[in-house]
Amino acid sequence: MSEVATARPLIWIPREVHPDAIGELETWAEVRRGWGEDAATEADIAPLAQGVLLRTARMDAGQLSRMPRLRIVARHGVGTDTVDTAFAREHGIRVTTTPEANVLSVAEHAIALLMAVRRGIGAAAAGTADRDALVGAELSGSTLGLIGYGRIARRVARIAQGGFGMRILAFDPAVPDDVVRADGSDPRALDELLAESDAVSVHVPLVPATRGLLGAAQFRRMRSHAVVVNTSRGGVVDEDALATALDAGEVGGAGLDVSEVEPMPADHPLRDRANVVVTPHIGGQTREAMRRVAMEAAASLRAELAP
């Protein structure tokens, strides 16, 4: 590829995003895609790209080092764990996220997983259990514990309170107790939350302090009928410990949209359980959210690169 016969900035999009975002970018930039008939390879793009719209691909230090003109990686989503942010900071590469765009979609998915596990919908849909054995539990009047109390967790709280009359407990050292109480939720230490909750939903980023945050000791503190829901990052929940806790009857079930390895391997110990529902990291994948996320990422690229 030549040095691009235009003064417009070059943007690399490794995997498919909403076409409206591509159309917006093409009004002011050269766009190269990693899919379809006109796909360009990363090797072709690396020396020239000034921006990347990154959905599910990863960008490690090796890849970033091969992009000397790169100024911004616009993440199509909330987390930055797919980007070597230390390298990016050191080399003046901006990394942005879209923290608001998929809040509602992920929150709804967390509630959907909770309902699916509490009502045995996975086993019922698969036809793996007798009807008489499929006795679920209502959400109404039960207690939901939220680990992390950011945007998504607060939306989950509003849905659970307003739609089901659930009592909400929240653990988040970064959020003042009076802020939690102002939302109608009750702040708790983590051990207290685990002991009091009928369901626990995880909403924290994967950082060193949260890796393995829910492990064997935490599962032993939970109620035997309690459900664990994780729509954040797989490494926050120790999956081997969760499987052991389910086998021991220390935990009642789990709804998992994320896993340490994605997609979750077919022989994973959490697969093929009547009380576990696994989805392939689709919490933010609604038509509405996919467009919002892509457009917000495109807006970040425009703000950084547009002439």
C-alpha cells in the first residue's frame, strides 16, 4: 500500500462494527477494514494507521510498536484489558472507551441471566429435566448483592428494585455510602453482602485487585441457594472454585456471560450443568447498543484525528 494518496488520517478497523460508524468515519478519514472483500491486513496498515477502532481484537505491545504513527485506539466497549495500556501511555497513544453506550443492554442481560438461573430456564429449554423437578424461585422480595456500583450496576439496581421489588446491597469501596443510600440501596462490606444475598451480580473491571475476587472463601460465605451472575470480566470469578462450590452445594447456580478463556471451552467444568447458564460475552450485543458503541468510538477518533 502506498502512503495513502490523501492527507486524510488513516483508520484501521480490524473487526466488523456498525455500518453507520464506518459511514461517519469515511466522511473525513481513510478507512481500512479487516473483513470482507476489500479487507486489508494488519501488516499493510501498521506503518500508516493513525487510529484504530478496536472491537474484540487484542493489541499487545508488539502490535502497537509496529504502528509508529498511531495516535489513538478507540475501544468498542468499556474495558481496556485487550490493549497494552502501559505501552500506549509510554508512547503517547490515547486509549478511549465507550462507558455509557452499552449500559442498558448489559444490565438487562444480567437480569436475564439471573431470571434464567432462578427459574431453571436453561434446563427447561434443553429438555434435560422433568417438569416436576423444574421448581424455580421468584425474584420478587429477594436480595440482590452488587459487587461494584458503577453505571451498569446502578441500572441493574433500578431494574431489580422497580421491576421486582428486590432489596439491593452494594459493595464498592470507591463509592461513598451516602451515594449508595441515595439510590435506595444499602452499602455493605463484601463478606456481609455475600452472606445476606440471594443473588450476587459482578460489575467490576479486571485489574490486579479484582482478579479472583470471588474465590473459594467467598463462595463458602454465600447462601446455598444463591446465584452468581457475572457480566463483567471472566477473571474476576475463580471458575474452578465456582465449579467446586456448585458441586459442594455451597452455591445454588450461576449465570455467566464472560469467562477466563473466551469462548468457554466445551469441556469446561462449568459447562453442561442444569443450574448454570453460559452465554458467549453478548451482554452488550443488542442492535441499539452496537450502534451507540460504534458511534461513540467513532466520535473519539474524530475528536483526536479529524483535520
